[in-house]
Amino acid sequence: MKLALIGGGGVRAPEFIRGALAFAADLDLQELWLMDVERSRLDLMASLCQQIVDQAGTPFQLHATTDLDEALRDAGTVVTTVRVGFEHGRVLDERIALAHHVLGQETTGAGGFSMAMRSIPALIHIMERVEALAPRAWTFNFTNPAGLVAQALLQAGFRRVVGICDSANTAQHEIAAHLGKPIDSVKTDVFGLNHLSWTRRAMVGGRDVLPEVLSDPAFYASTHLRFFDAELVARIGMFLNEYLYYFYYRDLAVERIQAEELTRGEEVELLNRQLFDTLKATPAEKLLDVYDAYNRRRNASYMAYAETDDALREQRLNPDEHTESAHIPQAEVGGYAGVALRTALALTQDRPLRIGLNVPNAGAIDGMRADDVVEVTCEVDGNGIHPLRIGAIPEGPYLLMRTVKQYERLAVDSILARDRRLAVDALVAHPLVGSYGLARTLVNEYLAAHHEYVGDWL
């Protein structure tokens, strides 16, 4: 099989290659193509990736190209992880929102809309080329905002595409680690939207263990659940996606982010610039050491401002090589590589799998439309992807889901039509914005800031 990673010059590419090595034999992986529009970054990442492949005995051939068609032609699996506007686009998204005292996070609210304006047209172009050159391939999209992008691609008529996100399966990984169980022995029921999801059950040996792990102080303290008040977690009675922090603690999130010298986007932009500059000056035999140190530093500071403990928050905002991330390292192959490759294996080799994905609802969650893309536990096998029947869900999550899905649909319509009035309607519908005057200002400023990538809108 040929696998194409679109966005292969990104800093996560070496971790993806490490994941691909674990699946190479089962997938009969013969070629892995890294494609990116930025040649200098692609060459640096490809050099790192080639070292990793060589150390493993070169089980597949690695190629790097800036030609999209060359990467896609006859591919069996495609993974898309692109950032239109690069890191500085994220910086602009965050700073414009924060200047108006609203959240600028890259997947949620105003910042997420701005990223979607740039991501969706790019992904539509990629999918058009996939259908022309690799019509039998499954495409796994990790480009943010992943759920909104998946909704747009569905509305644009693409069917063999799946939205993926490692956070959809965090509960399964955390509970398995806490109990010392194999990951696949924990059967979780996840429902919601991307970065807006809940886990309502975790079955181990025919018994729901979720209530007992949620009430265990050690589990609470060792996972991102500590971002939330213990009383809130107990009241809701479900495992919470970490991005719910932005909805349940909106004012606190904005306050803490504004108080930091650097936004997350500015921090990542600085770290990435330092990484690439250092790699250029580093002997070949030391490249992986530099890269792994970068990864530890970046992961340690992820969502540090959400920590409830002041000392822990300060430590993670200023990490050293010993600072741990809010998430435990996922066993075997984690992150988006694990989601994409495990799902690809299930589809292409008929290896049944239960996993959280972003797919059309198709009757899984009561009250959501059939073509609403939702984040839900799915059964995957050689016959396709089958969302688990969730049925009725609690009213609070349901109403929040419906509100955000209304925003998503309006956002997709506005981006496909390049209509700023619909874009204003979309941000008004979002619970983290909700004001016509504010929405109009945000839309106008984002369109001006990213004109190079989004062009003129009506």
C-alpha cells in the first residue's frame, strides 16, 4: 500500500512515521509519501523521518515531494494535516479574538472559524485530487478544526473521508492506563462534536467502571479532569473532553490566556522557529535528540493555563525536560497517527475496531440530523464505519451540541459561498461569541488579516 501524508513538513511528521512503522507489516505498507508546500521544512522533516525509517531497517520507502498529485497518485490511504497560513496564522487568530476579550483558540469559537476559512478550501482542493488520482483511498483528516472541516467535506459531496482527533479516545487510554488494562479491553461510549464531547460509559469485562474511576482522586489528579472542579465532574458524571474547559470556564480561560506574555500560537511559533534553526545547525547524528527534546517541551506546556493548582500551572508554563504533559503518553501508537492507522487497518484488512471518530450521525445520537458530523464511538471493519447507537443524551450536552452544530452549518455555508453576512450569523450562533456587533467586527478583521489565503468575500 501507498500512504500519503499531506502536510508532511509539519513538526509531527516524525511521530507519524514512528507510528507507521508499527503498522507497516499489517498494512503491507510499501511507500510513504510526505507532501508539503514549504520545501525547506519538508527537507528537514524528511531527513529526520528517513533516519527513523533507516533505524527500523527500512521496511518501506520514504519519499518527499511538493507535488500534491505525485503524493496522491494510487495511494491507498491519505492523511491530511495542513496549516494554511502556517503558525503565524494561528497567532493572528488568537490575538484578534483576545483583543475583543473572546477566546481565540484555534478550533473553538472565533479562532476556529478563522482557521476554517483557510482550511476548508484547501481540503476541498485536496479531496478533489484524491478522487481523481486515488478514488478508492480513505482520507483521514486531522486538519483543524477537524469536525467543522469534516462537515464541510461531507456537504461538498465527499464520502470516503473521516475526521480524526486523538482527544476523542482520551478516556479509553486514560482508563486503561489507570486500571493496567490493554487499551482495547476498555469499551467507551463517546458522543458529541469534535472538541465538544463526553464519555458516558467505560465497559471492562461487562462492567461499567466509569463511576468508580471518576470518584478516584488519583485518577482525577493524573488526568486533564483536574482542569475542572471535582464537584462539576461529579455532577456531570461523565469523562469530559479537555476542550469543554473553554465552555464551562469561558471567562477564566480568557482571563488566564490574556494574562500570559505569549499566546499558545506565539509559543508554538517561537518553538518551531527555534527547532528549525537548531536542526539546520545540528549534526545528522544528533537530529533526533533535538527533535525529541522539542516534543517534550511543547507537550509539557499544552493547556498549562487550565491547571487549577498554581504551582503546577507555573511549572508547566515554564517546563524543563522533566515536566510531564497533562496527558499520559498513549500506549503503543498514540495521537492522530494511532487513530488514522488503526482505523485504516480495520477498513483495509477487516480488523474489527471500536474507536471514536468524526462521521455523519446516521441516527446514532437522538435529535441530531443524519448528516450532522458528530464525534462518536464507531465500530469499524472491512465493510465500513458504523456509528454506535447512542440514543438519547442528557439535555445539557444535547442543547450545547445543537447550538454549536448550528454554528458549524452556518460557518460551512458561509465559507463555501464566501459570504460575510452568513459568517456573521455563524459567529452570533456560537455560544462563545453571541453578539452581532462583535461577530461583524471579528469577521471583518479576520478577512482582512488573512486576505492572502481567503481572497475577497461578498
